[in-house]
Amino acid sequence: MEIPKEVKSVTEKLKKAGFEAYIVGGCVRDFLRGVEPKDWDATTNAKPEEIRKVFPKSFYENKFLTVTVQTASKDEKLKEVEVTTYRSEGGYTDKRHPDEVMFAKTLEEDLTRRDFTINAMALTPGVKASTPGVVDLFGGQKDLAAKIIRTVGVPEERFGEDALRMMRAVRFAATLGEKWKIESKTEEAIKKNAPWLQAISKERIRDEFMKIIASERAVDGIDLLRKLGLLKHIIPELEEGYGVPQNKHHIYDCYKHSLLSMDYAAKKGFNDHVKIAALLHDIAKPKVKRGEGPDSTFYNHEVVGARMTVAILNRLKFAKKDIEKIAKLVRYHLFYYNVDEVTESSVRRLVRQVGPESMEELLQVRMADRIGSGVPKAEPYKLRHLKYVIEKVSRDPISAKMLKINGDDIMRHLNISPGPKIGQILDILLGHVINDPEKNQKELLAKEVDMLGRLDEKELKVFSQKAQEERENLEVKEDKMTKNKYWVT
């Protein structure tokens, strides 16, 4: 893997101007492990105003000494390169923000303030990762090879500077791949100081949590949050399900069932709404549980769970539209459906309650729920049959309402009173439009009305019956195609 020319150009121009320049941070970590970085960052001893003189096409709108340099790249990932002046930081009295951000004189000072060893390496552009171009002062390459998350220096000091780093450690363990571990002293410091997380803004916690959720190993990440004492400061309601047994319909406790449901959603690539709904769909079970053993009950857990979901997501500062969508998926995840028992009208009611745009997500939550319960099939015949009925009831019926002309128009046009003739003409017009949709224009249909108006009652009845038969045949054909689509009979 080579460093992109746009990134090299930035560091080379800084060097030509007489400054030091290195690539730093997560992009170095990913570059060294052979993974394409999502973005690129550089550091330099040049002050922000000096960086801007070297790069007129840049902007500087923050207090962290970072200048965003715009390149001419067509690649979205390389259109901007962030260049930050060497910096050190004062105390962190609130465990969130440095009391003061100061210029540092050396690269070593800058790297010393970073969170983990694997993120505290610098790279000299123009050379490959296997050459001496890597500046590694804290054993980052060794930890990278061993798949170890270790703080730079004393763990408590790093977490005291920014308590969110404890969640970041879990996130890296979950997202960097299989077999990544948090180093023992770092892990013990997290367990000891987990309450510090309460000082962090809910928005930052939410964003870090969603990065864990986005991983295919999201389940490992969430369970690690629990083991390290962090989950109780994020979603304590989820941890309340740990060790709470369910009834004869489940083989796992409430907590494990929720995690396995979300695991299926993550591995299937379902969207964030579905993943969070899968995680929270049974969140109320510990609160509503009655009785013990195989016959214990959880009445109304979906209703109470929807309210709890709203409270949890509001606390974590999710957007209102996301809260409404996820809460609705939780509220209706327990919908009843047996092929021979549920009517089309009840399915229409479910579609109205959930919204046509959310039905696929609701079915995905149900599939995740099934797998999380330990059953082998996510989508049995009855769920496929439900998909068929949903599509059937959601489809606009083939009727005269589709026409650009109505009965009142026909009566005015032919100057006649209401009667069977109006319905017969509409049937015939509908037949024409089904065969040729381009005929569904008011002017063209009016001409057809003129011709049909001259037919006698017998002729009109024959044409009307033929049109009705064609429509019924089409409806049967469409229904058969929809059944085939979902493999139902």
C-alpha cells in the first residue's frame, strides 16, 4: 500500500517551506495493518497561520490548532487533509476537555498526549511502512502486531484527560477485527474509573456507541462494555436483563437474547434503526415479568418497551425522527400472524400503524428476534406469506379510481343521468387503460366516452363484461406473480 500522492504533496510542501511534517493518528495505524484509511491527518511544527500561507486553499475554524487543507483530488476521502500543529494540553478538570490547548515544540510532545499506542505513531511520507519511516516511541507497532489496545503512559492519566477514551478502547477492540484485546492494566483502569463516563456529554457517548453498533462484532463490543462496568452508565436498562431467565419459548436470558438478536441484524447488514430496535425490543421484560420458570409471562412488554425506548434514546440525544421510528418497531415487533387466522383487514391495520415505509424493517426485527430466540430459521413460511399479503394490500387496487375521468365527467359529457351506463363505460375505459396506460389522459378518454355513448345498451353490456373479465384475469396474474416472489401458495 502506498501513501496517496495528495497526502505526500501536503507534507512535502510543508517541508519545502522549512517545517517538519508527519502523517499521524488512526490513518497510520490502518496503513500499517494494510487497511485503507478513511481519512488522513498530518502534524507539523508550523503554526496555523503559517500552514495557511503554504496552503491558500484551506480553512481554520476551530480551537484545536487544526487547519483543513483542500486538495484537487477527485477521491472524496482525499479532498481534505487535516493538518494540526504540534500540541500539548493542560489539565482536564472536567474529564472531557483540556483546560488549555498549547503549542508543543516537538513531535514527541505531540505523540505523548495521544490515547493509545497504536494511535501514537507517525509516518514519514515517501517511504513504505516496512522502512525506518515509522516514528514509534511507545511500542505501537508491537501492540499492532499483538492486537493489543494499550494506553500511552499511565492509563488513569489518559482516561482522566478524556473519560470517553474508555469507550474508545472498547470500540477499537470490537471494530479492528478478531482477537483484539485490551491490555490488562488498561482494562483494570477502565473498571476502576467507569463512573467517570458520567461526565461525558450524551451526544459523544451516543456517537461512540453507534460506532460499536456499526461493527460486525457489535455484540462483543456491548458485552465488553458490560464486563468493564461501562454499560450501566450508557443503557443500564439493557444490563438489567442480564441473568433474567425467560419462559419456554426462549433458551437464553433476556440480555443474551437481545444481544443475539442484534448480532443477527448486524451480520445481515440491516440498518441502524433495525439494529437498535433488535437490541431494545425486549428491554421491558425484566420490569413486566410475572412468575418464574417455563410459564412465566411478559404481558405488555412491547408497549412498555416502546416507552422505555423513547426514554433511552432521548437520554442519548438521538434525533426525534429516529426515536419515533425505532420506538414504533419495538412497539409492534410482537405482531400476531398465522396464515389461516389473520385477515387482510388486520394486515392493512398493521401497515397503517407502522407505516408502509417501515414494514420491511419491522419484518427484519422479527427475523432478528427469532434467531435471538434460538430458532433455526429467520424467515419461516408464515413470514413469507405475511410479506405477500402486505404487498397485496399495499398495492393500489385496479379500479375506476385510477382513471383521469370519473362518473360526473361522463354524465356532463353525455348529458345523461346516473345509471348502470356510467359504470359500464368506466369499466370499458379502465380496460383500455390497463392495455395501454398512455391512454389515461382526460382528452383521449373524453373521445372514447363520445364513441361509447353512441352504443346501444346491449353492445355496451358486452364490452363492459369483457373488460371486467380482462381485469379479473390481470388481478389473478398479478397475485400469482406476487405469490411466486415470496414462495407461497
